[in-house]
Amino acid sequence: MDERLRRLKKNEYFKTAIIIAIVALLVFGFWYGLKLVLNTEYPVLAVISGSMCVPYGSRCDGWSHPFESTLHIGDLIVVYGVDPTTLNGDYPNSDVIVFHKPTTPEELIVHRIYSKEWDGQEYIFKTKGDGNAHSDPWTIHEEDIEGKVIGRIPYVGHIALFMRNPIGIPVIIALIVLFFLIEFIIPSIRKQQTRTKYSSSSGYSLNGRSGICTPNQVEIPPDFHLFYISLPMRKYGNRLLITLNRIRFLGATIQ
């Protein structure tokens, strides 16, 4: 059992699987940690509409003026879950909130609070997109609100938007496959080819002197002057064997 575990630990594919598992665990742990810390089911979101962008001329794409104090398509916003009664309703300096659209609850909207009123039982809200001429036609209740926007990161949300496209996920999968080919598969194939190359050798000749090769090993004649050995030596009977990796004889190198 111990021998199997040692072999398993040395296996490149096993190491790759462990790395993937660790990365996946970190990603999911980070995501659920954000949910816990920010107190909402939607701690980060990508902006998919230009309704919160104040147009500069006719462009509001997030690329022409990404660092202005407004939201653009492709921004990544950070959402913090708060008690709706504490939200600032003093328009136009009011809070920007994320809420479920009353007509289609599965859809999330990010707009600024236009008004906040007490109806005798709870606070109700009217909202408005900064880039829209008029306020929204619906009324928002406290239970509709997921949280308020506390930060934005330009550009990053375009990655999430790209993955929503029909070609987005196949491209991401192709990039992941390419990464594993470059990082793990190709080096493993090259290493195997190198081992096969050395294992098929039956002898060597250096400076007019010859010796005997066994798989991955070289027998050194006793009258050779050894200049440098990079690996530990092993002794079998009267023969001195050195694992073939990098051996120098008077400046010459076998690799």
C-alpha cells in the first residue's frame, strides 16, 4: 500500500488532478465566502444594460469613459446586502440598488433610488436609471431588494458577458484544454520520449573510448578521468554506474 501511494504521488496526472481540485475548492470557497461577508446571494454582478450610463455624446459603452462615476455595460459591480430601511433615498445622491424586477422576479435590475416612502407598513421605493429620462414604472418593496452597489470594476464584467454568448463557453473550454496541453500533456509526452531514447541506447563512445549502456545508466571505464558528475553514484559489484542525465568528461557533456 505504501509503495502504491508513493507511486501515486509521483504520477503527473494525479498531481494535475490535485491542482484542479485545489483551484476549484478555492474558487467555490471564495464565492461562498463573498456571499457570507457581503450578506447577499449576488455579491458580484456584470452590468448588461446601459440604463445607468449617462451618455457622453452618443456613446455609452464603458470603453469611451470607463472611470466616470456611473455604470457601463461590462462593469463588474460589488453588491452589499443591507437593511432596506437604512437605504438613502435622497435623489440624485441616493443609493444604487440591485433588485428583482416585479414583473419578472428572476431578472435583476441595477438602478438608483428615485424616491423612498413609508406606506404605513413598510418602505416602498421608486427607481430610475441614471441614463433614462423617466423613472421606472414599477414600485419596489423591501423584499425585492438584494443590496446596494458599493463598488465597480471597469471592463472585468465583459468576461462574464462573453461567456453568456453562444460561443463564449466553447472558447473558454478550448482555452482551458490548450492550457493543460501546454502545461502538462506536452511536457509529459516529451519526458516519455526522452526516456525511450535513452533506454534504447546500447553503448557510447567518447574521445576514442567506449563503454556499455544499460537503460538510463552508463558504465564508466576505470581509466576515465571524471571531471564532473551531477547525480549520486550507485555501485553494483565492481562496476561503478551513474544514472544518465548530465555527465561531463574533460569538458565534454552527455545529456
